[in-house]
Amino acid sequence: MKKYQIYTILALVLMTIGFTIPVIAYHGMGDKIKNEISLPSYVYPIYNLYTKIQYKNHLMAEDVKYDLAKMIETRSEIGVPSLPIWYVSLEAPNYPKEAFPDGIPVYFHVDGYSGDVHEMNTINHYIGMYPMEHGGNVERAIAPYYLLVATICMLLYLYYDGKGNSLLMIPTIIAPVLFMSAFAGWLYWYGHNMQEWGAFKIKPFMPTALGDGKVAQFTTHSYPTIGFWVMMAMSILCILAIFSKNKYLREKKEVA
């Protein structure tokens, strides 16, 4: 097997397992749960498998937090199963470590959120900020199709040696940049569109996109998590595949 094929297959596996399968399998399921519509049987094992290592509120019963059917039955907070890309947590005096060991954490995914989203929205309302679900609707809606196209493009790259073949890797290569651009852009929008309903008035601001910050009496933490590093690995592997394949095709042409 040639080097470019190895690089491409590795990127393809990471994309498929980490993002494409869980995003497409769970697409539209959140709305079905809200509307109390039955889910396809395949959704339950996929969700349970992918969220086994993801954050769940420590107050949630152990027999509930790893079982989607029980989570729906008990009306627990349900996130999306794809790999989380970014992590944001808030700490404040009214959320003591003893009761909230992780602060108030929320995880950003390409297709939605997980973590203590309801509590975060309560805090956002307190300072006059829109709920999290208000933003990124277009990005979340197109995520399944973007991932599917990127996956197909990588498959095609394995077999297509014609002109412009490198363009097939662009969707995967630029994925981290697209996510960070959307993430930072929406943070700016939220921080500069404060509403009058807030009990605590603060001036427009740029929420911390990376690192630690301060908002009113809240300490914020914002850092990449496993999904971002997987996305970066996919991007690097695709770049290596392009250089490797270009070298292979040049040598093949010279021999011919």
C-alpha cells in the first residue's frame, strides 16, 4: 500500500468513526425526542456507545446516564453523540466545587451541544445573553451533509489521479479553520447582542475563545477537547497524503 493511501485511509477512519457516523445517525433525533416521536432502533446503541466516555452531569443516576432510553424517560438533558470539539466551563461563588466539581461545563460539537446546556442558558439569561441554541443553526444543519461530502471526497481521492485531485481533500483540511471561525464569530455575536432582560447589565464584550477569562462574577475556561485534536489529525493526514501522492505521480510519470 502506498503512503498516500495509508494517510488517506487513516484520515477517513477518523472522520467516519469520530464524526460522520454519529452525526448522520443522530441527525434530526433531537427534534424527535422533543416532540415525543419514537426513534429508530439503531440510534440507541450508537448514542450509548459514543457518549460512554463523554461528560454527564454528576447528579444524574448511574443507570440513567449511559442509557438513552432511560434518559428520554426521565427527561434528562440529552446532547449529541459526536466527538466534542470545544469545551467551555463557568465557575462562580454560587456554584461551589463541592456541589459542582466541573463548574458548569458545555461541549460544542459540529452538530450541537452536550453538557449542562440548560444551566448555561440560565446563566446567559441572567446577563442578558441569548440561549446557546439561538446561534449556529445553519452550521449545525449543514454539518451532516458537509461531513458526508468530505468523506466521499476522501474515498474518491484514493482512486482519482487526474488533474485537481488534491482539491478533494480541501473539505477535510479546512474543517478546523471553519469550526474555529464559526465558533469565534458566534462568540462575538453573542457578546455584542446583549438584551434588556438581563438582571445584571454588562457592556458588550468578546467572550474568551481560548484560555481563561472573566465575565461578571464568573470565571470562564475555554479549551479544545478530543474532537478538535482528531480534526487536526485528519487535516494533517490529508496534507501529508497530498504531498505523498504528488510525489508518487511525478515519479510514475518520469518512469513512464
